[in-house]
Amino acid sequence: MLIGILGIVAAAGVAVPSSASESTREEAPTDPGRWLTEVDLGNPNGLPSDIVATRDGTVWVSVFGDRSVERLDRTGAVIATYALSGAPSSVAVDDEGGVWAAVIASNMIAHISAAGVVREYPLPTANSLPAHVWDAGGQAYFTASGTGKLGRLSESTGAVEEWVIPGAVQLGELDGLGEQVWVVDEGAGAVWMIDRAGAVPSRWDIKDIRKIDLESMEGGRAHGTVQTTTGVVRFDYPTFTHFDAGGEDLRGFARIGDRTWAVSGSTTTLYGTSPGSRLTYSLPPSAQVSALAFSESRVLWMADRKRGKVIRFDTLAAVQTSRVGGADRYEVSANVARRFDDPNADTVFLASGEKFADALSVGPMASRLRAPVLLSTKSSLSDSVLRELIRADPKRVVIVGGRASISDEVVAVIRRELPSSTFIDRIEGADRYEVSRALLTGVDAPTDPAALYIANGSTFPDALSSTPAAAGAKTGVLLVKGSSAKLSQAEMTLVWRFATAGATIKIAGGPASVSTGIEAQIAEFAKVVRFDGPDRYAVSLALNREAFPSSNQAFIASGTTFADALSGGAIAGRLNAPLYLSRRECMPPEVLERLATGVRETFLLGGENTLTPAVLDLTACG
């Protein structure tokens, strides 16, 4: 039952999601299918007790019955076995890519370096029974469950210091931050807060506590997460702030982004909880998970103590994918508009689907007006776009670009097919750069911008990736000749106006896209931030990571063709969702990692010739 943790949370005034308080009525767990695989460690009676992952993606498993620590690569293949002289009960990551192991029955602590060198440290006090270790950089703190002490081991000398914790009953997990070490006392139902010299300044009572994770320290207050037998709750000490997950007989938790994962031992159910979403997946019915760990911000690993296995779960299972396609880019734009229709929108933008020049910077304005962006050829409207215009019945149609982009013949069709009261406007200029400035200074220009994005107007990827980010900042994208050493006078005047209003100037792309000369020129009077990367996919990732630290929706568009991102970027901005660029046949692994942090729905823009079925299946490149 959840009474223990819910009582604590309710007393603290934290709202409990109905999915936690009504867990008995939730739907049956989902079969994880291809997203779950199992790794056989070779001995069904090995008793894997704990599991951690290091920064390089390596996974380490303490195998109690085999008196060893197993090292796995990111696929789950065993790459090394390290024999110990005793049975390890837990493992902890060190700061150099290796691990510590608490060897409880043999009264020692072992260290295994990233290079695979094993060193064992016997403890001087008999029957200390070390339970868990926390690495403090050259020092290892450990809980002595047999003596009720906190210990500290010097890695270089092997010297051990120990301090009695008055009132300790059954010490377990520990974590550290700054000058403090926080020790979980399962027997006392409390956390002991101890300084690095062993003094115990305070105690925090938490019924049925099993684990604590310290994340940050601000203003002398610690922020983190606690896990009890029935729930996972975030805190801003000493206040509980957010209920993350609930279940019966929880066996650990792991969090990436906004999603918390926990396992119920009594039901062999894996829970994935994020704001507004609670997912459940079934584990093998005979599994008995003893610990969880994340690797590479995406893969969840579980030690299966009962069966001597490791369970590998790709958390992309939580991401639902769908495609908004069409016979061509024009039909795609119509389908995007219809799929994400806003009944309150009264404006439609019409841009060229043949060349990206004029339309590159229209997305943020369309997002602010909650308007779709439809595409047209220069001389004619496709049937699909015309049908969508008639269905939308806008009060205003904005033509983006001059007559070389969309002709008067197209405008005549719109006048003939839409009501006579429809206002048809055109935003144009001598070139794409003048159109960009017109969008930022006209009647629909940003009124209270927090930023101004600058992108190269001679290529499309960086500008399109900036669209949702600019929409979120209530601003726009200024196109410039990125290879120039300096901005033109007209561009400088516009940037100056935004900067003096308090906007941060954000450059999309590296020096090859927007020169260092332009950056230096702006930096003389404004705050400048550059979003760089080795390629367009990395720049897209950097822009979206900063603008959307969390989101439950995401859009994917081709990084090699512009059209679908033109229509999709405006919708993504309106929905406060990122738009990532992808290769045609696979998705950059870093994008998949971002999706795994809490995204629930992902929309692919374009047909199978643009983004293949492998992208829809979230197949990683490389």
C-alpha cells in the first residue's frame, strides 16, 4: 500500500497524482516487447545484488554468489569479470570511471579501476559489515551496518577513519554533496546528515526510507529525491515538493529528465512517471529486481537477483511515434495544418515550397498567431492546400515573399475560392534578408522579446531548428549573410533595438554559419550566446536543449530537405515542443537520448522518401 509515503507527502502539502492514490485501478502493464532484453550472467544462482553505470556507458554488476563484479558493454555483453575474495553486496561509481564494492561478509571494501585493476581494503574494525559506498574523489565513505558507524577510506594510503552515529539502527545507502554526507538508516526510518569530519548536525525522519539521491545545494538547502518502500518523492530540504512515483515494495529508482523509473517487487511492474503521465511495463514474472541504473541517458538496467540475470530496458519504449506524411511537400503542409488545427486561429501563412529563402523566418510569427504555414508553388495551388484553405476559412491570408516566390495568379485563386471578406496580405522585400527584417518590424513583430535568434540565410537547417525556440522566447529569427565580416547597417539597427530592450542575441550555428566577426560586432553592445556543433544535427540539438529543457512532445524533420520543417516548425513552436533534425535513414543517437528524457509523443514530418520507416522505429545511427 502507498499509505506510508502518501501520508508523508500529504502532511507536507504536496499534491499526489491520482495515478498514485488510485493505483489499484490502473490498466494492466504493457508488454515492453522489443525494448526489453535479458543478459544471462552465466550462473542462475549468482545473486546479482546491485548495478551502476559509468559515464562511458559501461555497466557494472555486483554478483554476490559468485564473489565477483561483472562489467558489461552498452549492448549487455560481458566484457570482463573481476573476482573478489568476498561477496559484494553493492557497487558505487568512482570519479574516474571505475567502481567501489562493499564486500559485506568479508569486512572489506574493494576498488576496481577503469583499467580493471582490483584493490581490496580490509576494514580495521571487526564485524563492520560495510553495506554501501559513496565516492568523494580520492576518498570513499561507507556505512558500517554492523557497528552503526560512518567510515572514510583514503584511496591512496588505505587509512580508515570511523565515526559512531548515535542512535543508528540499520545503516544502508548514502550520498554526499558539498561538505555533507547523508546516510539512510532503514531501521530508524531516518536520514543522518553528517559533515565530512564525522559530526552529526541533524536527523530527518522519513518512514520506510530506502534510498536518497542528492542533486544540488542552493542557498544552503539541499535538493534531491528520496525513495521509500512505497514511493519516490523529490524534496527541497526539509520540504517534500513533488511526488514522482508510487508502487508496492519498491526496489530502487532511477530518473532521467522529467521521467522517474521504479520497480515494484511485489508485482514485477516497471513504472515510468512524468508530469501528466504514468506508464507501466511488465517484467518477466519470475524476476526479482534488486537495483536499477541508467546508462547514456536512455537505457535502464536492472539487476535480477532471483534469476541471475540483468534486464536491459530501452526507455524509448515510452515514446509513441506517428507520421504526418503526404504525396508531396504541399500535401504534407496541408496535413500538418489539419492534424494540429487550432480552432481559434484566424490567419494562414502561405510560403513557397520550391525555395526556402523568404519563408525561413516566418515560423515564429506563425506560432505567435497560432497559424499554420501552407506551401505553394510559384504559379499554382495544389488541390490539397486549396482544400485546407477552404476548410480553415481564415480571416487573413499572409503571402510570404514577392511575386517571384508566389505569383499573383495564386493570389487570384485564393480570392476566388475564399470569402470576399478574407484579407490577403503580402510580406515581401528585395531579398530574403529584407523579408526577414520586415517580419521582425511589421505589425506582427515581437512586442516583448527575451531573445533574438540570428541564423545564416543562405542555408536552411539552423534557421529552421531555431523556429520553435524563437517562438518560445516570443521573438523571431533574423537571417544574415553569415559569411560576412559584419552586419549591414539595417541589420545592426534591428539587433540594437532588440538588445536595448533586454534581449539576448542567440546565434544558431558555428563560425562557418555565422562569422566570428558578426559575433564580435554584436558582443560590443549585447549579450551573445552561440549554439554550435560539428554538424546541423548537433546545432539543432543544442538549440532545443536550451529552449526546451523538458517537453512531452517533439517533432522530427529532415536535415537535408527544408519543406516539411517549414510547415512543422510553426506548429512545434505553438505547442512549445522542439523540432529536431534527423538523417533520412536513422536518427542521431543524441536526439534519441533527448526523446527518452520525458517525451511521450513524437511526430515525424514527411513521407517515407524523406524519413524512412527506420526513423519511425527510432533506429539510431551508427
